[in-house]
Amino acid sequence: MASPYVILWKSHLSVGVADVDEDHKKLIKMINRLFGAALSLEPQRVLEGVLDELTRYVIFHFEREEEYMLRLGYSAYLEHQREHQRLLVAVARFRERLLAGKVGRLKEEMEATLRDWLVGHILEMDKKMGEFLNSQGIY
């Protein structure tokens, strides 16, 4: 049987900023919960609820990161913010499809998108942001 744990937190995902790392750990748990619900064929309303909870936390997390970047004058802020918006648009589209009953390969697409986006974003963009924040005394 496939494991519902899509992403595992490992130390190489740390960006060196405690609250951002804690947010990432929570996002990973929420994504894993979303796919646990999807794999167990939970009723659609359960899946919708988990997706909605994940969306709210993603927004909270993005606001935290963006506040740091704006306050400290991070030069790659706009590029970073665009990537945040790209994920929010993708998640909104997933929710629309779920509500419309157009599930097809939705679960597989959500898994690939969320896993690949989060891990890639942490390793590429958030690591750079973390280095910048560290240089400004934020750990």
C-alpha cells in the first residue's frame, strides 16, 4: 500500500529561521494529511476541509515570509511573491475542480504539485531568503 506521507522533513530543508522552519514543518504535516485523506477515500467534504485548512495556513505562512522580506528590503521580494501567488492560484484551481466533481487525476496532480512546489521552493527560494534574513540577524 502506498504511504500517505508524501514529504518528510529533513534537516536539509531548514532555511535557518526558526519560525519559517516551523511553518514549513506544519505545512508538510498538512500536505501529508491531505493526501492521507485522499488515499483513504474520505468523503469529499473531509478532503475539502483539509484543503481549506491548508490554504489558510499557506496564506498565513506567505504573509509571514513576505513581511520579513518587505521590512528588511529583500531584493528578490517580487519574484518570491510571484511564486507564492502561483501556488495559491494552483490550489484554488484544485479546489474548484474538487467542488465541481472533476476529480479524474486530481489527487495525483495535487500531490505532485504540492510536493514538488514546496520542496523546490524551500530549496531554491526560501534558502536564499533564509541566508538574507540570517545576515540581518533573524534566526
